[in-house]
Amino acid sequence: MNFNDLAAFAVVAKERSFTRAAAKLGVSQSALSQTIRGLEERLGMRLLTRTTRSVAPTEVGERLLLTVSPRFEEIETELAALSALREKPAGTVRITAGEHAAVSVLQPALRRFLPDYPDIKVEIIVDYGLTDIVAEGYDAGVRLGEQVAKDMIAVRIGPDMRMAVVGSPGYFARHPPPRTPQDLAAHNCIGMRLPTYGGLFAWDLEKDGREVKVRGDGQLVFNNLALRLHSALDGLGVAYLPEDQALPHLAEGRLTRVLEDWCPRFPGYHLYYPNRRHSSPALALLVKVLRHRGS
């Protein structure tokens, strides 16, 4: 059954006129008459009584009108509501991100963004795995630039980053500070295990074009940032942390930095999503807010 034919019938039945109904639908009277005739033939019932001066629904037509008319009104109402979302973004945006990205980039942006858009909800799932955002039902993900799949739309949302190798002054009072990456073998390195890799996360160190990956041994292994930082502050070992998380503690003397010349900058965080055409108005607005505008 052609729903356009039902919609045309509803307009004719309400207007009680092929002339007015045709003008409202933007079609010719003859085309509209053929549409109604075809509908009646498929149903095997007459829906309208026609005279030279008037058009009125039959008993069957009146019953059909009472049934379908509220449905079309509901559809029109919903379409109007969806159209309004373009002017007033609403809905839930689901994002998967690592802990550091969520804390250092997403949270500050949401602090500025959400108070102005009370109809938008944001759900952030902290996950260190390289999640398939389409399969898992996410609107977007946040990862470092080199981790974003090539078939995704990627928007830079943070500056270049740098890591820092740190320990507490008390720890280095007991253990000579390392001068080379190889010296870390003699230290209690606070490790991190990521589900994507299975093994311990390697510390990527580089100097003068020479790259060294360190998987130091130690008493502690975590899967989050906060515990690695606090363990370093407690003097339990040497940690490999995003520089921005270590800087406040370095400035106040609670941490000491080592191997600084082995920690180069690298591309920062990107928000990525599968298709611009299918992104919601809420996501489009959040992308605009998050977009990095620095040098």
C-alpha cells in the first residue's frame, strides 16, 4: 500500500474538495483523482462520494480517515520536532576516550559547553582499548593522532604532547637518578598495562633520532593514570606520565624530572567519528567547541 495515497486521501476527505486538496498538495486535480481511484481499486471499496458540487467520505472512508489522520499528524509533529533540533541541539553524545584525554581535554571543554545547552547529555566511557566506535554504538572516540583509523573523520582537539619520567625527591635520594634509558633497568618502574596490547605499555624515549622502548620492571602495575601519579608522589618508583599531569608537582618540588632530553613532543589528541552526514546536531556542536585552534 502506498502511504502517499493514504495521505492524499486524508487531505481530500478533510478539505471536501479535489480543487483545494490539489492546491494544498501541489498536484493537478486529474492526478489527484487518479491517485484516489487507484487507492479505492486496491482496497475494493469506495472511499469518497463525488458529486458535481461536493466531495464527502463514505462510511468506510470516514472510518479510514479517523484511523489514519491522527497517525499522519503524529508523524508531522515528530518531523517538526526533529527539524527544531537543528536550531536547538539536544540528545545524548556517547564518546570513548582514554583517561588522560577525558581529564585534560574533554572535561575542561564540557565545563564551558554544557551550561549553555541543557538539552544535551554527554556520556564518556574511559577505555584504553582501540574501540570500534561503530560496533559499540559510540558517536565518537578520542585517541592520539597516530592511532586514528584512516577511514575516520578526525578533528584535532588538543596541542602536541610530551611525556615526563618522574620520581619523588625521596625516591631519588635512595636511588641514583637515571642518566640514560638503560639506567631504568636498575629502577622500580611503575608500569601500565593496556588491554589493546596485553603486555606492559612501553615508554617511548627518543633523542637525536635514536628511539628506545623501555618496559621497565617494578613492583607496581596499573591500568590508570591517577594511581601511577600518586605512587610516584609516594616515592614508590619512577613513573612515565603526560607532562601536563606532572608539571604542577614538579613546580612545587613534590616530583623530580629525569631523562627530559629523551622526551620529544608528538601529535596530540583527535576526536574521530565515521561520517559527517550522519552526525547529530549535538555532536556537530561539540566538535566545534572541542576543535583545537592553537598553533
